Amino acid sequence: MKRVVSLAAPLAALALAVVLGSCSGEAQKGGKGVYMLLDTSGTYTKEMKKAQQIINVILASLDPGDSFAVARIDTGSFSEKDIVAKASFDERPSMANQQKLLFKEDIDKFVKSLKPASYTDITGGILQATEFLQEKDHGENIIIIFSDMAEDLKKGYKRDQNFSLDGFRVVALNVTKLKSDNFDPDKYRARLQEWEARVVNGGGEWRKINDLDTLDRIFG
């Protein structure tokens, strides 16, 4: 039986986290910058409806002054052209709410017209996310990767660069298993361990969240 994902609980938890965070000095130090990468390759495009729900949860949790961008993971993702929607939310709540509605419309249009990518440049997406968030200069920087974390590069693309992620939190979200992982679970574990090592060696904090009822861990 296919499990129906309910986002009511994580939405409530995120709202609580925002309220609690607004009472602390740390939350006021430059706000939050969030960059979400969407894997659009192969069969993972079937997960996009779930991604829409998660984006709505994140939008609801962000405060005026925060920044949010969503980009697709494509053949070559070290490029601003893959940014689907982006916004630095106005300090005025009414204006920020209008921006969020427009942001949601952009995401809905993207998902509706989505075509699968031939390759999966996760590294390029992380490099682009880092650049984007560094320019925003927030106190808290979060990169969310909605993917099975299986990178597949087109011939000629060089992606052995080290990450520079000091002060960044990288969250691997909804890491589905490949068919080959069912035959050899060690491949799944090794894939995640490799990404964790790259993030940590770059100075970042790594988290994996597969249970969508614990989405509050993105910001906590």
C-alpha cells in the first residue's frame, strides 16, 4: 500500500520553530538563506508533487528578510539558468506574503511543464547554491537537496572540486533507493557516506531526512 505523506505535523513543528527562533538573538543575526535543489532526472520526476508540498512548508516557515531559491539539478547545474524561483522577502509581512504567493505560482508552473533531465549534476548545483547564498550574507545558510543523490555527469564535465561550506547546513531530503540498492544496500550507504564526507571536509554540516514527518530538523 502506498503511504500517503501528511505535511500537517511538520508544518506545525516548523511554525513552532519559527516562533521560538524569533525569541533568540541568533535568529535575528542576518536571517536565513535557503537554496533547494530539485533532482529532475529519470524516474525521480515522479517525486515532484511531494517536492511542491515541501516547498510550500518551507515558504510558510520563512520570515520577512529571509531568502529562498529553488533550482533544478540538470546536466550542468553550475548556472543561474537552472534557478526556477528566487526571492529575498520584504521586511514588510504583507509584501513578503505577496512574494510567497508569486514564488508558489512559479513553482507550480515549473512542475507542470517539467521535462526530465538527461544527467544529474549535483556537485554543480551545490557550488551554485553556495555562491548564491554567500552573496545574500545571511546568518544561517541551508542547502536542501531533494534527490536520490546518484550523480550522473555528462562526458567532459569536471566536478572534483572541493566544497567551501563553512557555516552551511546541507540537508539530503527524500533520498530514495535505486533498484540496484535493493540488491546491494551497501551501495546506498556508500553513496550517502561519500556525500557526507565531501560536505564535512568542506566545513559544512550534513543531515539526511527521509521521514518527512521530521521536516522541522531542516531548521533545528
